[in-house]
Amino acid sequence: MAKIGVFVGSVFGGAEDVAEEVAAKLNESGHLTQVYLDPELSDLVAYQQDMVLVISSTTGQGEIPDNLMPLFMALSDQFPLMPAMHYGVVALGDSSYGEDRYCGGGRQFDELLQQLQAKPLAPRLDVDACVNFDALEVVIPWLGGLLKKVA
């Protein structure tokens, strides 16, 4: 059983809905899961020996949602190396906004976690709202593959 923190960046609630469903699946699999809607750096640091899952929508010009931005900025500013932490990222976006903006919130978080030396358990999952109206159709199978790698 792993202790898994689910860190959510949401504007209109879509990413939050996905996170709640993911947390339920993780709990069903025997993991201890906590969802963070307004996360702080101390929340994330608590998972250094286990796993972090970031589920983020994208806002504006490919940006991180406001509720997740303070965590991103704290990580960027303090730059705590986390080589023992494992993570996964689900990036929600809309490809019609252009390649440089598509899934920008999750992409930026993924890149930062890699710079902090955290270890991805699976490649980032980019979910395109133009293709998948229901994000869970692709998130749940991806999560199944991720769970196989969780200790």
C-alpha cells in the first residue's frame, strides 16, 4: 500500500472530478489517497517517499490554474530536490488552442518535477478535450498501468 497525494489544478471543476474518481480507484486498490485542491509545498513534501499524482487542466495561454500556481511557484523558488519521489501527471487540455498551449498546465508541472529529480512512473498523459469528451475514458486505463508500477 502506497500513500498517494493527488494534487489538482482546476478552473471549472473538470480536473477536480477526474481527481475524485482517480482517488476512489486508488483507494479501491488499497492505497491511502489524499486529494489536495489548494495544495501547499508542505503537502507535497510529505509524499517524498511514496507517490504524487498531479491532475491539471490548462487555462489562459497554456498556464497552470490559479489554485495550483502557489505550489508550482514554491517548488520553482525553493527548488527542493526530490530524487526519492515518484510521480505521474495527467494534463487536461484542448488541442484547438494550439500546440504551444495544449496541456500546458500539466506539461509545466511535469517538466518541473523532472528538474527536481523526481521519477515519473509513467509518461505524462495528455488528454485532449477535442477527442475525449469524458477524460476518464483514457485516464482510468492509464491509471491501471501506473498502479502496476506502484509499490
